[in-house]
Amino acid sequence: MHAAWVALVAAVVLVALAPDGTSRWCAVLYGTALTAMFAASGLLHRGRWAPGTRRALRRLDHSLIHVFVAACSTTIALLVLDPPLRGVVLACAWAGAAAGVVLSVAWISAPRQLTSAVYVLVAGTALVGSGQLVRELAAVPTALLALGIVLYAAGAVVYATRRPNPDPLRFGYHEVFHLLVIAAATAHFAAFAGWIVPGGAPG
């Protein structure tokens, strides 16, 4: 739950510093999705729940990952991309997120390889605009975006394969997965903050 509180505080600061409507809306969307994802994960893993409650929390946890990934793509699309590419990325991101949510709710026991593949595919929607991103962004935000994508992909692989699993009782594959997700979210938050805060726009 600590990550959720940090995300909430960071999101509030980002919204307060946003200079215009579009930037503020992106900050609200991204910050809310990030906080909700970490909060759902923390709630699921910290409590001792009845089986039915645990299944419901797993559905919520997995669904919010898809929503968060779509929120990332939305932030990129609205702050950086031009039409019609912007519309393509938005449509693909939210269609993929909707499919992921349906999968999470209807088939929570789906193979990890399948759910991980869906996460990666939804995240990959932002790469549709990679040409414009490279042209218009400075080196640092581009590097942060790339780093975040690599870390998210690595996390998906760890989740799907359950490897590495250094100490199953204390620090297993699931903890490795969460650390990769937190590191990736930090990299992307830094990139998005650079676009949203005045003076840190792309280019």
C-alpha cells in the first residue's frame, strides 16, 4: 500500500502544477489509474480474505492493470501525438483495455501467459506513434519512456514464467514483478511530469 500513497501524493502535486485543461485532465487520469492500481494490489496482498472476496479483489486488481496501461497510452496520445494518429492510439488502447477487463472478470483463472500477452499488447498501442515520439521528444523523456516499456515487459515475463524466484518464502517472483512495475511506473511518471509541468514540454 505504500506505493499507492506515494502515487496519490505525486498525482495531487502533478494535477496542481498542470498549466492547462488537457494537461490537468491527463494528470488526473494517469494519477488516478496509477493510485488505483497500486491500491488494489496492496489491498489484495495485505489482507487475509475469504475465498470469494479474494477472487473479487483479484478481478479488480487485474482489471485495473489494463485500465492503467490504457491511461499511459492516453497520456502519450493527448500530450504528444497529432491527429489522426492520436485517435488510432486512443481507440486501440481502450479497446484493448476493455477486452482485458472482460477477460479479467470472466476468466480470472486464465493462463498467466495469456494475461501477460494482453498486458503487453495493450501497452504496445503507444508504440504506434513511436516515430512521432522520437521526432518530437527530447532525449531524456524518450529514454524514460523506453526504460519504462522495457521494465514493464520484463515484469510481464517474470509474471508469466514465475522466474526468477530467488526466495519463494520471503522475496519470490511476485515481489520481483512488483518491483519492476514500480520502477517502470516511476520512469513513466517522470517522463509525463516533464511534459505536464510548465517548462517541461516535449522537445
